[in-house]
Amino acid sequence: MKSDLDIARGAAARPIEEIASQLDVPADAILTYGRDKAKIDLDFLAGLSDQKNGKLVLVTCISPTSAGEGKTTTTVGLGDALSRIGKKTSICLREPSLGPCFGMKGGAAGGGYAQVIPMEDINLHFTGDFHAITAAHNLLAALLDNHIYWGNKLDIDARRITWRRVMDLNDRALRSITQSLGGVVNGFPREDSFDITAASEIMAVFCLASDLNDLQLRLSRIEVARTRDREPVTALDLAAPGSMTALLKHAIMPNLVQTLEHTPAFVHGGPFANIAHGCNSLIATQSALKLSDYIVTEAGFGADLGAEKFFDIKCRQGGLTPDAVVLVATVRALKKHGGVAKEGLSRENTDAVKAGCANLNRHIAILKHFGVPMVAAINQFTDDSDAEIQAIKDACSAQGVETVACTHWQDGGAGAEDLANKVVDMMAQDVNSDFNFLYEEGLTLWEKIETIADKAYGAGSVIAANTVSRRLDQLQEFGHGNLPICMAKTPMSFSSDPNKLGAPDGHELQIREVRLAAGAGFVVAVCGSMMTMPGLPRRPAAADISVDDEGNIDGLF
């Protein structure tokens, strides 16, 4: 059986100018990176504002397991299938982070015969967007420390600095550090920490900005510290937004690539849905909506995280109205949620699938809160039995949700044509969308957290230390109470314990910390022991990656 990398290498990519022309984007409106990658000029995109939007389809999934779900693969397969049935289609994906590529999860360009290419470039440096975001973030950190070193005119309280540094790799050693050691010339020593770049507020700003001017305005609002009088210190106070925007000027242009079947693909922005809002850039989505009739996008992890944030943060801020949602499930993952160990997943176990459907049912219930037409997609594996697939169909039918089995991993777009036709028919029948948010802006921050915990996680109660409660009260007092909540929680469970699979109910959700992301326009609530700088596993994926004598990369997936 060919590996994902072998399949991607064997693909015959079309010139990126040809892919752009499928969307009626002229050659002089793209900035090419070689033959198969390009950025689209913002001035050209600004001229599309009067064009009608296409149909927006979100792909989400059940709670992830080590058995795999294939959300990105399904996004690509559905996009290719829509193209095959004659629809002008594009897909919108997130850029992979180097952290998972060299850690445990691997790349994020799809799999099998449902991939975006060039896979190796996309999974590594791509067009340099992550590096630009990392540089802009750390520039602000350097300007902050430099201001303190040269007299601290703003009277910044070094004990109340909240701006961490970032890098796009997993490194647990950087979660808590002491900086500026070595004497007077190196500044004032203090405790500091690193996040992974995908968790940076700059990444969130990058992904939620509507244009270059909005990007700079959002950057100016970022709060980095407090003064001794507890007044906020912003990036604007440090004269940082201009230089940060300069670093991001080219990065903010959306990236255009293609699938194996040459469907246009916008791959741009990349926050994780467990520690950030988990969606590709608003600019890429808005561009695709103007340039295509059907747009398929994804949000990270399950409906409890990525989909909730897609609706409550991205759609709220971007004025988007989704037309359909596809919920992806696999027999293998549902067996895992039903209590089967990984080594037993290849053996038929219909009872375990039925037990695991409790997780599927919870995700269906979450999505029903938003009122968007829904279909479930079974991402089929070769060892799935007819009885196991029927068990999933029966569970969905009991919830009033139709189900389509798909084989896009092995058959490409042809294996998802039934799903494509179902999505098109479903949207044609539901002309008037009942889309709504999970919570209203007027609720307090704490009430929003409780609403998410109740309606999305099935929690029985939410607890927080007095320091967290006081911080939420301060944010309300400072005028941030209208902001949405971005929950940072394990993606493996509805609870804050990754080992509680299935659909735990009535559990206690602990809020450990809250962080203001004023530029991004949300408040982050960190649950349990969730880390915003991941660590590497015992054997990282990096140990299996190498370059052969011909310069080909081996082991990257």
C-alpha cells in the first residue's frame, strides 16, 4: 500500500496559474512561490466585495482518538467530489504547525487520495507565514523588555507582564523560564514562558482580521502588561503595530494550492482548536466565498471545540452564515470510545461501536444548538464491517440525522460523491437558515463559560479559583464582558480529563486561568491541566524523518 507521501509525490500538479484561473483569478493577481504555490493579492480580493457569496460547508468530527477520524481528509474528499459533480468549488484548510509534524500527530494535508499538494512544503515551511507570525510576536516581546531596560517611561509592573514568547515547535522546557540573566547589560531578570506559535494571539489576530488595516488595528489593541497603577499597556503604547504589520504584510495574503484532483485549496492560518479558536483565516474564507459557488472548510478537533469556536467566534466576528455542517465519524474511533484498546480495533465489535455512539450523539446534540443543516459522514476503513457501519447509521437516524458512508481516502473524490450530492440537496431544501449562536453577547463572561460547559461539554458544574473569578470580574469592569469565550481544553474528552472517553456527563470542569486576547477579540479560559506549549512524546515523529541521497524527505506524513 502506498504511503501518503508516496501518493503525494506521484501526483502531477498543474501550474498554480491554471488553478487560479479556475477561480477567475488573473495571473497578475497572484504572487507565485515556485510552480505550485501562490498568494493572492489583497487589492484584487478587495475588488470582489460586491460579488455574491457561495455556499459555506463546515466539516467537523467526533472527539478525536489515536484511531483517527479523517476530518481534513474528508474536507478534501468532499471538495473534490463537489468538483466532480460540476460545482465550482474550493476548500479552506489550516496551515500545519511544525510542532505536531515533529511531535506525535503528524502533518495536516489530508491523506490517501484526498490530499492537498505540495504536501511536503505545506507541512514544513510552506510560504513562511508561521515564521512571520513568530517574528511579529517575539518582536513585540523584545520591544516590551527593551522599553523597561531604557527607563520604563510607561511605569510597567514587571510582575504583571502577560506577553509570552512563542516558537513553532513542541518544547516543554520552555513552559516556564527565567530570562535576562547575566548582569545589568542584559536587562532585568524575571520569570517568563513560551507558547507554541499556533496559540499566539498574533495568530488569532492574523486569522480573524478582515484586511490589512484591520490587522494593524487589532495588533494595536493587544494588551501586554499592566502599569504599577494597574492600567493596561498595549502594543500601541510601545509603538509596535507598524513594524509588526510590516512583518505580516505578505503573510496575510491567502495561500492558494491544489488537491490531488486539482480543486483549488486555500491553506492559510493555523491555530489549534484545543488552545486557540481552531479555524483557517477569515480572509481566506471570505475570498473563497467570493470566488466559488461551494466552499468546504474545517475547524479543529471535535464539534465541542473547533465547531463551537467556528460558530461563536469566527462566524460572529466575520459575519458568516454557514449553510451546512458535515460531522465525520469512523468505526475505529467509535470502538475506542466504546472501550476497545487500540490493538483490538481491527476486529469486528458492533457492541463497542454502539457504546461509542454516545460520543457521536453528544456531538450531534452540540451541532443542533446552532441550527445548521447537518449530515454525518462515515470515513470508511477497509476492515469496517457492514454491521458496524449500520450501527452508526442507526444511531444517527435515531437523532434525525442522515448518514453517508465515504471511501475518499482510497478512491479520492469519487468515494465522496454520495456525500457531495447529499450536501447539495440538503442546502437546496433548507433555504432559510436557522443559524444561531450558543450564547448571547450580553451574558457575563462567567455565564458564557457555564453555557459552553453545560451545552457543549455536558458538565455538571464549573469551578475556578478566587484569582480566576477576580480576573473575570476585572475583565468585565474593563469593558471586555461582551467578548466571546475561547476554551482551552483537551480535545480527547468532553471533560478536562483526556482519559474520560465516550460521553461523560455531570463532570466538574475546572477553569485554571483566563487570558485576555483583546486584539483577537476573545477571552481564553484554560481548563484543567491544558498546556499552551506542548511537549514531545517519548519517541517523537522527528526521530523517523530523514533526507535520502537524492534530497527526498522520508518519514514525513
